[in-house]
Amino acid sequence: MALNESTTIAYGADAPVNRLIPISVMRITDAIFNDTTFEMIVEDWTSRDDVWSEAFLTGQFSIWDLYTISDTTFATDDGDTYGNNMLPSGPYFLDPLSGNIFQAYRLYEDEYQAFVYGTVPSDDGSYEILSAKIHGAATETIGVPSRLYFTPTVKKPLAGLRLAVKDIYDVKGLRTGCGSRAYWSLYPPKERTAPAVQRLLDAGLVLVGKAKTSQFANREVATGDWVDYHAPYNPRGDGYQDGSSSSTGSGAAVAAYPWLDFAIGSDTGGSMRGPAGVDGVFGNRPSLGAVSLDGVVPVSPEFDTAGIFARDAKLWSAVGRWWYQDLVSFPTKLLFPVDVWETSYIENPPVKNTTAETFNSFIQKLESFLNVERTEMNLTKLWSETKPASAPATLNDLLNGTYPPVIARDQATLLAEPFFADYAAVNSGRKPFVDPTPLSRWEYGWSLSADMHDEAIANKTLFEDWFTGTVLPADSPRSCSESIMIYPQSSGETVYRNQYLRPPVLPYGFSSGRIAVFAGVPDMVVPVGEAPYTSKITGKTEYLPVTVSFVIAKGCDMVLFRLFAAMQEAGVIKAVSTGPRLYAE
């Protein structure tokens, strides 16, 4: 079997590609190594690694862990040596003249244009942009190391799992671009990795690239709003549905690529949950303040949170344990807000073969799993009955104008003003280009008085106190939160990216997706099924994700992570696949 040089490379400084020999290093724990042992190793490696192939059997180097048979060492490109107890199993490239050994990376084309660039680690804990390229249509190249190099341990339980990071998070050695060519060019590579990212790297995750973000993490749609960069492609359905934003690159990458396990995003007003819904992956907005946002470009500290996308609920739960407080038991009350769902499935059973039936079928499985019955309630009515006497009559009256002044004034002050000043200082007083959506928001923010900003914060705080005290109090000693509230996140509706939309508008309004934003509570998205539609692009029946959001009391994130892992174990939900369909046919 010939080695495919276009997809597999040796990683190391000045690797002499023309004379490298692909080899396999096999660590042997049994005293006897025979054909059967060899075949078992080959079968195991083939099943769990996408870098190793039989092409690496050109040369073979075996290491016995029980008996030292040789004192052989191999030099790396920087002059260090690997003794026979240091070199992990897996594929390598050997330079027979120097004795140097190089790790093997497999190269993938970023065909859905989800990444800004691929990355590789340096010896000092920093990262650099992957210089190797494979041919593609305006696509980046992402390199991944062999999974065989990594063994999970107590200190590094996530070792070898691959991670992409939204390009608003600082990573040592890399520039933070935020979807802006001017911003990327202006500021030098970062000297420190954001603590949120570093915490996951410390757990063993392997960073493989920076994912695209809509500009400065503001909401943008694919056609018209994205100017500096091309919007990532949503792989679901016909491939031409909008991927939501702003964590669109992170969500699309996890939905598209089986070689990627996780991607970090952020959620200010819906930037994790929107992509999770339309991409059909697991994604979360955590409790406000659950994860450090030092080294992360801000929209508003009042609302900014860090989340992570995954395809598998059990892996999602495992990575969640490194970010969020762990807890022990599941809630005993399932809240179904009929005003949000716009119906009661108990009083109005869904018609067969509809999205409503998909939702209700999932809820019935959830009821059975938790051994509870849904509690139908009405948020609008509950507010009118229990609100503070001086508060507005409706939630919409209170919150319709709350979000825009906070995010606009905060980002205009915290980001735009220093960015404009720094850019002008080195560009003869010129202004940088800014996409229409963030620019319109900043201009609005600059027009606001401090009092208008403070009034919006006061409204947000009033709602937070009411919601966390009346709807989802965190007062259960066993499960942190007595209740879970669920609402529909996506229902398989089409949003084609090849249509022209109106100019950007300020994000006024109150909806179910704003509940967690204003209350500071977790909101986590779970795929539960698919909805068929006739595509205007392909002319065929395609399928789009159907997802449900789970909302729980503040600080109770891990209750949901553990719940979803247990639900997957019990078959209530399933891990999702990559590509057009959620579930492999």
C-alpha cells in the first residue's frame, strides 16, 4: 500500500521528506510477540486511528515494556532523544541517515470552510500555523496527530481528543482575528493562552485549529453580513442552510468532520445554541461566570459565556467535568412552558409524522427516563401573578429593549474604541473596515448614555432575580436544581444562505432564547430527531435537525451534562454523525 503523500506528513523542523521512511512503533506488554499479537495490534490501530495505515509497516520498531531488549534511542529534530520508555506507539517517519524520528500528521481539507487555519504545537507550549497545504477550493488545511500517541490518565483523562477553538480566544503564539482582517493584522501573536482553553489542553485535548467566527462575535447571516471572510457551510441537509452565528465555524466543524471531537465557542445572546440547533450537535450556554473569560474578546461581560460543541453526549459530559462544578442527582420536575411551545401536547396530541410528534415522542422518553410527568406551566401568566409590584405588566415590556443597549455599549467601549485608536495610530489616522452588523451596533452604543445602559442592566437583574427565585431556584441539596425547563431550539425549518436579507437591525425583543441570557442560567441543546423538507437546491427530500433546549438553575451545569450522558447510555438520545444526516443510515 503506497503512502498518500498529499494527506500524511512528517511534523518536525526541516524534515527531509525525500528520504523519510514510514515506520510503526509498537509497545509490547507481553513477553511473547508473534503473528497473532501483531495482527491484533494492526486491527486495533486501524479501528481507532485515522493517521496510521498499513503504509507505516514499511519499517517496524517494537519496544518491550516487560523486558528491555535494547538501549536504542532515537533523536528528534531538536536534538532531544527518545529512550525506549518514552516513544509512544504509533506511526512515525524515520530519517535513516540521521536517526531522527518525526511524528506523523494526517492532513484534511476544510471543505466546509469552518476554519481560519490549522495549528501545530511548539515545544514551549505555544502554537504556530500549520504550513503544510493540500489542494482545495479556497479551503484551509488541518493537520491531526495520531490518536495512538496519547493515553488517557487520571491527570489527562481527555488525552488525544481533538479540539478546535473559536477565533476570539487567545492562544499562545497565534493571532486572535475575531473575523476581522484589520484586527488580525494589527495585533501580534498572543503571549498567553486563555485560561478556558488552557484548562482543556491541560486535560489532554489536542488543539488542531482556530475556527471562524462572525465578526467580533456579533450575529451575522451568510449572505451580505460576512464581508472580510466567507461564512462556513452548514453540512446538514442540502449543505446550503445558514449555519447561525457567531460560533458558526465551531458548530459547523463538529457537524462536518469525524476527525474532530470538540470545538469551543461562546454564547452572548445565542451564539452556541443557534449553531447547535441548526447543525444538529450538542452545544451549551453555561451558567454566567462558570468559566473564566480572561483572554477572550468580549461582547458584554454581562452576558458572555464559554461553551463547547460535541457529537457524543458521553464525551460532552466528560469534557464538561473539566469546566463545571460536578453534582450528583437529577431533577425531579420537568417544566413545559405552554406559552413558549405555543401548545399543550397533552390537550392537543400531535399529528403523526410531524415535527411536533418528534418533540412529544422525545419528551415522553424523557419523562420515562426521569420517572416524572411534565408540569405544564405558563411563564407569561406566572410573571403576571408573581412579579414585583413595580415591574412592567409583561415580560416583553420589561425585556424588549434590554439586550441591545448592553451589548452595543459594552463592546463599543471595551473593544471598538481601543481597536480604532490602535489602528489609527499605525495607519495615518485611518479607520479599519468593520462588517455592517458590528459597526451598526457600535454606532448605536456610542449614541447611548450611561443611564440608558444602567437601566437595561437593572431590568436584566430584576428578571434574573425573579426567574432564579420563582422558576428555577438552585435550592435542591440532592440535585442542585429541583426542576428542568425545556423548550424547542430548532424544528427543521429552512434558512437558505443564497437569499438576500434586509440590512442588519438591532437585536430587540424577548424570546425563549433570551431567558438564559438574562437569568444567567445554563441552556443546553440536544438533538432529538430530524425533519424532512424538499430542498430548493437539490430538488430532493433532505433532512434538517430537530433539537430541544434544556434550562436549569444557575450553577447546575453538570447535572445536565450527566443527565445527557445517562440518557445516551439508556438510548433516549443518540450520538450524532457528521454530514447531511444526523444519524448514519
